[in-house]
Amino acid sequence: MTVALRARLPGAAAVLIGAALALAGFSLSEVPGDGRILAFSLASGALFGLVLQRSRFCFYCVTRDYLQVRDARGLLGIVTALALGTIGYHAVFGAFLPVPQGGQLPAGAHIGPVSWVLVLGAAVFGLGMAVSGSCISAHLYRLGEGSLASVLALLGAVAGFGLGFASWNFLYLQAIQAAPVWWLPHYLGYGGSLLLQVAVLAAVAAWLLRRHRQPGTAAAGSMRSRRLSEMFFDARWPGFAGGALVAGIGVLAYLRVAPLGVTAELGSLARTLGAAQGWLPARLEGLDTFAGCATAVKETLLSRNGVFVGGLVLASLASALAAGEFRPRLPSAGQAVRAVLGGVLMGWGALVALGCTVGTLLSGIMAAAGSGWVFALACGGGLWVGWRLLASRAD
């Protein structure tokens, strides 16, 4: 095999994966009943995976960049996603729930109860991100980059979900059952809620811009290229571009299927395994009444979130191959232990907090949920503690 031919193989493999995804989407759309929704889930998951991989849209990684070198570009991308998603969600809410009064909540939105359990779960999730090196969504796209540590982290997350199920009834009866649900439009109306969130996010963006330090090289994030393929795969996409695309995907996903989230399938796998082995309580009090992190004992192979996650991983693999970033690597013993431990922490935190940085933070704040803002603050605190502990050990 010539060197030139070997160099072309990853690109050809990426094209084949893209074609397979398109064929799978078409085949799913022909399935009676849920087929079109499954096809949309696959397509939106694939687009989400492409955006995550090309823009490095990882909540922990971009926060670490800011903490270490004051590079705020990634965090500004997250703020962009939240601001544009807030606008899109409020437009959808206004169409389907014109008057946000009484106890009504928009159908399917990730608006959860606010209690000390949410704070604890989010903080533990943030700590798990720091320990494992990524959030759950980033571990999924890094599967496509060949990260074997991410396999261990996701297996740890499944175990963490199992521990979350085991502790759920106690936590639910102690705090979650009677916890208030805060939805900003109930108090401020759509206009006030929209203005408040956009104003807060604008203030956060201004603060980040003031403290931002431009890296020594501007190669990453530049989209100035002569050819379309170079623009897409030769450099990382700017954070604001990734954020804008994530917002668009999030709004369309909510309008068509459900809010963005990546933990429901992992939780369902853990629940199915635990139920089969008799490890779970006979009844999980109130869990299935919440929209976030919706888990169920699996009775069919395909689920909406499972297809979404599958599309995410395969599209990130195609993207990594096309960009020359598919590099399978074995973790060291220490990295393997941290991956599993961090995964367990994230799995437990995601279950009791009813979601992760995508389902509760991203989709929750877009929906003007108080739970989303509380999760963001507590998760950020746990992340900072974990980062400081790791930094002190490195010193």
C-alpha cells in the first residue's frame, strides 16, 4: 500500500460512515410508528457530535482553559449557546403555552425541583468531570477520537447510575418530593424571563471578555481557508460558532423530539441491568415523573436517546478521521483509575440531579429553569474543587 493511498484511507472511512448514517436515517424513517422521530434523533445526534468534536464543546475542557491560562473562548461559546437557546426556547414556549400561569409547565422541558439534592448531585458531577477529564458528552465524542479512557469513564458512569438508583428513594422522600420547581416565566412572564436571562448571560460574557487572554497562536478556531474541506477539518471551529450551532440543534430537538440530553440511554442501560439482577428497589418513587434524565427498563433495542447518542459517536468518529484526529491511545494506570472513579461520580450526580451539563444545565437554562442555574453554580463549584486538587497534586 502506497503512502498516498494510506493517507486517503481515513477520509474515505469518514465518507463511508457519513453514508452509513444517511442510509440508516432513511431506513429508520420508513419504520412504522416512531420511525421518523428516530430518524430525526439520529440526524440531530450526528450533527451534535460533529459540532462537539470540531468545536471542542466540552464543559470541563473549556473551563479548565480559562482557569489555567485565562482563555475564555470556549466558555464564551457556552454562553452563546445559552443565550441563543434561551431566545429560541422562549419563542417555542410562546407558541405552545401562550400564558405561563398557574402550575403549568411546558411539555417535556427539563425543569426540575430545586433542593439540596440538586446542589449535591451537581457538585459531585462537577467533581467527577475534573477527575475523569471530561463531561459525559465529551467522553462520548472522544470515543470517536479513539479515547479508551472514555470507555472506562462511561462504564464508570453506568455503575454510578446504579448507585444513584439505589439511593434515589431515600433522597426523593427526604427532599426532592417536596422541593419547589422554579420556572422564571411563572414569576416574570416570557418577556421578563427572556430579558433577565439574556442580561445575565451578557454580563457573564462581558466579564469573561475583560479577563480573557488571547493565546499565543490563533490557529485554533480560525476558519480562514481556501477550500471547504480545510475550513471544516483543518482547524477547530470557533467557540461562538459551536455555541450557535448547539443552540440551533437544541431548539430544533426540543421542538421535534425532546430537549438535548445524553444520559437517558446510559441510565436506562444501568436500570435494565440492575432490574435484571435484582439490585434495584422494587419501586423508584417519583423518578419517572421527571423529564430530565428519563430512564426506563429497556424492552426494545432502539430508543430515541440511544439513537441520538449513537449518531453522536459515529459522527464524531467520522469527523476525527477526516481531521486526522483519530488517535487510539491506552490510558496509564492512574488515568484509568481516574476515568472510572470520575465516571462513577458523574453517573451518580447525573441521576440524582436529573441530568448532566447537557440535559440539566444547557437544556435547563435554555428553558429558563431555576434548576438549570442552580446546577450550573454547584457543578462549577465541584469542578473548581476537583481542578484545584489535581493541580495541587501536580505541583
